[in-house]
Amino acid sequence: MANSFKKGDLVFIPSNVTLLQFEHALPSSHAAPNKWLKTKKPVHAVTVEQEKAWAPYCKILYGGQYWFTNEENIFEVNNGS
């Protein structure tokens, strides 16, 4: 995994990033997304899970829904410490 996020990390997502939802809730090599959203502006989200089996996807909570996005498209928000 390129990035290592922990559950609850606040992340920054730039504009024009595609977020995906899968019918069976988890991505797999044979699953096609049943819903997608492209961010129109930069947004913040919370990481929910990141599993090696899902690579390169990371599960996030955005807009009250669970989404998957490529982990290379999200960046941890620096808390200043």
C-alpha cells in the first residue's frame, strides 16, 4: 500500500476524484461499481477501512455514505503536531 491510513483519519480529497460504491459493499477484481461520484471541489472525508485485499482502494465516509477511492487520491490532513 502506498499510504497507510488508520480508521478515523481525516483525509483531503482533491477535485475531480472518482468515488465508487459496489453492489456487494466491497470491491473485488470482478466487481463493477453500481454508483459513482466525481468530486467537483476539494472535500474532506474520514477513512473507515483499508485492507490489502482491496488495494488500491480505501473505504471512506463522505456525505453520510460509504465510498471507495484509490488510496493515491487521498491525503492525510496534517493536524499540526
